Amino acid sequence: MGSGKSKVTITDVARAAGVSSSAVSYALNGKPGVSEQTRNKVLEIADSMGWKPNSAAKALSVAHTHTIGVVLNASSTLLGVEPYFMELFSSVGVELEKEDYSLLLRFAHDDDEALRVHRNWIAAGSVDAVMIFNVEIGDRRVELYCQHPEVPALVFSDASVSGGLTTISSNDADGTRQIVKYLHDLGHTHIARVAGPERFGHTYLRDRVFSEETTKYGMRYDCLHADYTPQEGRDCTKRLLTLPQTPTAIVYDNDVMTIEGLHVASAKGINVPEDLSLISWDDSYLCTVTEPRLTALARNIPALGGQVVSMLYALIDGESVANQFEPGYRLITRESTAVPRAE
């Protein structure tokens, strides 16, 4: 029996073509990640060498894990107090279970650790796709998945900061316009906002549109940035209410900061909404159990969950998926807003 190797491997083809084994794998399996020139070169060399696919390896290469991955920052206290993520994950999970898919949720202590988890997933083929939240300008996770198109990524951000990856984004510009117009029509001329972190792409977009819209209406606009936590919502409210000229309305970028703002106003003897109107960017059950109940910008989370899962399945199937907006915001007016008191 001869001792020579009888079967041509991907490594053999890679060596002959002068490219990496992963590039050969992309080319032979028709996956993105290599140029057409490289693909054609690999196919030609593989054919000339008599390469034949290994049936077991081919089955593994197309196998699905039936898992969608998410990595969140474990240092944040928000998951314990803010309903948005739990509502969204619940909605997405219900839709995924219909096709026997699971949501794999990992927690990282910092950005470097999060990136290591993503790299491990890519290397091991642990997930069929990932969802990326709280995208920063120049986000390293976006850069990583742009380099590894074999693992689809659905980015929750404005398309301007997604690096070309498929996005689903809330229409923050429209939400901002609804809020500013509503307050202007009530007669407010000086408003403020307690915003999220400046490094997030969606915060940057809201900042810009708030400035544009208040300028258009001739309104004065003050803005402080926080980290979404109740503590910073409380601290920023105190600072705004010590200004020489205090605003007559404050908008908060999430519900828990709005509730803390309400507590601060009450402690200072400021009547809501007679002396100060309050609006929450996110609506939740929390906004309906305060006194007064909070005016809030609502989003349809159940519908969003179904939309997200449909996009993920299409990406996993190798389809080209256009960027989409989630269902539109709807401003729900309650007792925390009113016409400003006449001076």
C-alpha cells in the first residue's frame, strides 16, 4: 500500500493558491469574504488538483447552531431596573422558539472582554448570527464583523455608524421632532434634556436633531449627558434645577431617569406639571404607576421582536437584507406635561 496522501485537502489548495485556508473555504463554499478574482483562482486550482469535498466536513460547514448571540456590558446596573432590554429579549425569544432557536446571552466586564467573546464565537462557529446593541462611533465590534461576514450581525443603530452591516434602527429623528413640536405647541420656550452617553451613535443623532428642532422653533435648549442610571438622572435633574433660568420642561432619554427627575422635583416643592413638565423617551409600565403618570415616547416592542427575528433568519440564509426602521414612535400624553405656568 502506498504511503502517499490520496486526497487533496483545503490546506493543499491554499498552499498552491498562495492564500489562507479560510479564504479557500470561503471560495469553495460560495461564501462572502474573498474577492471574485481570488474565488476564481481558488476554484481553478482546486479543480486542476482534483479536489473533492469531504461530505462530513461539508455537512458541518452548513450546519446551524440554532443560536443567536448577544453580549452585554455586565458593569451596567441598567438590566436590573430598565424594562427595555428584558421586554425586547422576551419578544425576540418567543419568536425564536417557534423555529427551535435560542438566545445566547453573555455578559462582559468591559469592551475588551466583550470583543474576546465575539472573536471566540466567530472562531468556533458557536452562533448563527449576533445582535449588537449600544453601538459607539468607531465601534470595534462593528469593525470585527465587517471582517468576518461569515457570521451575520444585526446592528441596533443608525446606519451611519454601522460600517455597512445590516441595521435596524429606531427613527430617533422622528421621535425627537414629535417631542419638540409637542412642547412648543404647549407654549414651552425653554426646555432641557437628560441624555444618554455621548459615545453612543443614537445619542449623537438625538443631540443633533434636538438642537436643530429647538433652533427652528426659537426655543432655548440645555442638555446634560448621563449613563441612563437612576443616580445620574437624579444628579442631572438637580443641576438643571439650580440654573439661574430653569427650564419649564425636561426630556429624559429613558424611563428610570424620568422617575428620578420626578422625585427630585417633588423634594424641591416643584409641582409637576404646573411648574415643570416631564417626558420620558421610553414608555413602560413604570410610566403609568407614578403620580402624575408620565408622558412618554412609546415603541411597539412585540412588533419589533418579530421584525428582528425575520431579519436574522434572512441574514442566516445568506440573503441581502436592507436596513430597516423599527415600528414608529408614538407620543403618549399623560398628566406629567401641561402648558407652562405664566410668569
